[in-house]
Amino acid sequence: MKTSTTKRGPGSWSCILAGLALFVASVSSVQAARPSGKIGTDWGDPAGEACVTCHASESPGLYSEWNNSQHGQAGVNCLDCHKAGKDDIDGFMHAGQRIALIVSPKDCSRCHNTEFEEMDGSHHAHAGRILASLDNLLGEVLGGPAVVNVGCKQCHGGEVEIGEDGKPTGDSWPNTGIGRKNPDGSEGSCSACHGRHRFSKAQARTPDTCGKCHVGPDHPHIEIYNESKHGIIYRASVDEMNLKSDKWVAGVDYSVAPTCATCHMSASPKEGKTHNVGERISWTLRPPISNKLNLVRLDNGQEKDIPGDNPELPAVGSSPEWAKGAKVVEVLTWEQRRQKMKNVCSACHTSSVVEGHYGQFDALVDLYNEKFARPIAAMMGELKKGGYITPTPFDEKIEWVWWEIWHHEGRRARHGASMSGPDYAWWHGIYDVAKNTYFEWIPEMKEVVKHKDGNEHFADELLKKYFGPITGHDWYFNGLSKNQLDVVRKGFEARYGKGSMK
């Protein structure tokens, strides 16, 4: 059977091309669909129409993200966010308009003022202040500015420098660190969680967004979440999470599992949403020794954590010296902060589960504090006071060992308990704390004492003074008891036969 071929003349090709053009135009028309109404009246700055038209061809990916966003579909255009005032130091002329590359939280506050005010005083907004910390010192000295720029500052945020052309300098931009210091004086970056130009609610609600920064040896929150029952169920049922919901109320809009945002920011039937990520935190798990946290809010939008189980807290309306003229507008005790978190838990759990979790969590923190952190911190203080180690940080090995005990292993243990991650509470947590205490820190302490005194007597005295009264350290001084070994032996032999434990 022959296959016939038909030649197409110029007229035929014209028809085909015209049809393709019509198809492309129709697709573009759908893609570029805007809200009904008059530009400049019903939606957006009228001058922004030119921005949209140009970026649709010059940067189609950026345009597509914006166009498919809630901003785009509500008529918020490029100029509404990027327009710069005449006094903005990061402003420059572009296509006849004075614009700024950086859209700061202060810019976002023109429409999202409540979210801005909640974020502005939070730990997230202040994350850039780590630049005056030991963590940053390590980065700058051990590594160097280049690694700090692409490492520390990309999570914590850095100060964005502006060149003579009004644009951010290459060594400080791009930067979406959560505590970025912006040219307009504001702190924070909304796009750290709501990636530009989509600014998606769903993205901010996923654990992966938080996992960009809450990861690694000192705060492996994403790994802990993934191993927890919450994380396991979330991954198995993510299509039931209703992440794009406007309300997104736990137990109402979804019930299969919480995410980081659920517990720390989002709404439940008994608790409203907030952009203050630390408001529901009752323990601080970051420093060498954990403390309960009480929250004091000021009328300038800032806040202060006051540690302690029952500290003296300022009264509403007062102006404590540390507030520098600002007045107290709200005080939340650690119990009240904890109740806010419990209100979220209760959307899906009974009180027995919630109270049981907090009982186990508190017990682990107390164990870490009382058995390891407090006595070791006290001994480190006596070593410095006695001239066995210098006041300068990180110039002796013992300081590095202690740093990792509390900054790495101790944090992992505490966070593992807080988020129901058993492996991080024990094997990556207290197990490593104990191992490095007994077989790294104590030998090093004896070494620094011997180096100065020629003997280990002072080290032995410190251990008896601070570890001796603690029952949990009995085995270090006296070895494992016969009873303890017999319990293990009987259990081992019950599984594997008599004489199996050698």
C-alpha cells in the first residue's frame, strides 16, 4: 500500500502559523488573566502594568510565579511592592520608575501590619543579631567571611550593604536570612518562609521550609520531626493537609498531623495564629543550661524573655530600666506560654497525652541540666577562676569539648524530647553528652590541672564536689554495681541462653 504525500504551499503554511499564533495568544491570555476591574482603581499601581508586560517576556519564570500567586491574582503588581521613595537609600531608577530590589518587612507591613508587628519583636526577626555571638566568631575566625556570607548569614541574616548605585552589594546580596538587617532599618525577611515571588502560604506551612535552617548538628529539628510520629504521618498523608487553606485551623481544616507551623504559629480552635514563632515556647533549649521563659512585650513592638521558674516580672504599664523608655503592654509567664502550646495540642490530643508529653519532656531537660550542665558549667567557672584556663574563648581543647557537649549533643537531646524524636533524645543526645563528659571532658580537665599543678588533685576535688552528690554519677566513682549487672545478665540470658553474656 502506498502512502501518499501532499505538498503544502505557502497558503497552507500561513494557515498553520496563524492557528499556532491564535493558540499561543489564547494560552497567553489565560496565563495573563488579571482580576476584573480598572487598573489603579480596583487593583494595583497603574504604572505597574508596564512592569508586568515587560517581565512577562524578560523574566518569564519570575512573572509566572507572581502571576500564579495570590498577590498576582488579587492584582498586587511589581510596583506595589518594589516602588521606592525618594529618600530610600536602596532606591534606583529602572525603566522610568524609582524602585528597590529589597522588599523588606516594613514594605510588607503596608498591607500586612499585624503579621509585621508580630514578627518584628520575635526571635526570627532578631536572628541576625547572632553576628555578635560566639557562633559567628567561630565562623569568621575558623572559616572566614566567605563562608559566613554563604553559610551563617543565609539562615540568620546579615546586614545588606547598599552601593553608590542604590543596589545591594554582591557580598551582602542575595540574602533571605530570617533576621536580615534591611536598609530601611527593619529586621527580618518575609521571603525566608514565603519564597518570592509566589509568597505561598502552603510553602510556609511545610516542614521543609523550616528545615532550610533548622537542621544540622546543633539543632536538627527537621530530622527530629521526620523521625517523630508526627513527621511520619505527615509524609504519608501530605495530600490531606489542606495546606492552601486560608484559615488552616488544626483539627478543623486538617487533622492527620501537625507541621512546625502548626505548633509554633498557626491557629487551633482554642488558639489564634501568630507570626511570633517563640510565643508558645516555655523552655529555652539553646543555652548551656535550660531555663523556663517568661515573655514581656513593650509598646514599641519589641519584647524580652526573662528566664526563671518564678522571677520578679514588671507590671503592665511600667517602664523597666532595660526597656529604655518603652512601657510594658503584656506579660506572659512561662505557664501561660506553655498553655498556648497545649491549646494547639488539644486540637488533636486528649489531656492525658498532652500532660504526659510535657512530663517526659521536663524530666529530660531536668536530667540534662542537673546531672551534666550545671555541674560542668560550675567546674568550668572554677577552672577559669583558678587560672587553669584562660578567659579567652576557644583557645583550649577543654572549651571545645564543653561547647559541643551543650551546643551540639545537649541541644539535640533537649529538642529530641521536645519533639518526640527518641533517637535524638538518646543516641544523638544524652548518650553523646555522657560519652563526651566521661571520656573527653574529664580527661581533658585532669590534663589542664596537671599542666598547671603537676598533679590531678584539684580536678579530683572538683569531681567529688560537683559530681559526687549526684546519684547518676555513682557508676563513675564506684563502677557498675553487681545488681545492675545481674539485671542485664538475666535479661540477656533469657533471650540468648545461659552463659551468653561474657
